[in-house]
Amino acid sequence: MIPALGIGPLGAGEWSVTGIGSLSSTPGAGAAAPASGSGSFSGALSSAIGSLENTQNSATTASQQLATGQSTDPTQAITAVENASLSMDFASQMRNQLDSVATTLFQTQL
């Protein structure tokens, strides 16, 4: 099951985008820390990226355990890999939609 992103309703103060925390460029270095305002857009984005990274890491771990013989249950590894795949597909679709919205906004003439 794909974990919920936990994005709630956004208020007027949520539209100011600040830094999204310290994102690590090294894989497996841990989830990104939420920005100072955990109810902000940047906090929600940071949390979603951290959740996606955790899902990818658990799929990697399950695959490696199955390949090395540490795990004998292939359904657990397959479930983890499929969950990670679906999460990445969802994140990709969200990025595409946000890109489309940004393009439309930038092309809007006033």
C-alpha cells in the first residue's frame, strides 16, 4: 500500500516557498528534514520526497536480501519493489502535472 502524503489544506501563508530543508545528494543518507514550517508547502514537499526515498531504500534492501539469500520470502521483495515503482510513477506524474501548470501560468498574458 502506498503511504499517504499527508498534505492538508493550504492557507494564505502557505504560498510563500522557502528552502525545502537539506536534501542529501548521496543515496541512502536519510530522509530530508522538513523546513521550519511543517505545515508549509515546502514542508509537505520535503516530507513527500523523504517518503519516496524511504520507499526506494526499503525496495533496495528487500531486493538485496532476496538476492543474497538472507530472505526466503520472494513476495515481500516483489511487494516492496512494486510499491517503490508505483510511488516513483506517482511522483513522476505529479512532477509532469506541476510542470504543465507552471508552463500554463508562465504563458498566461495579463
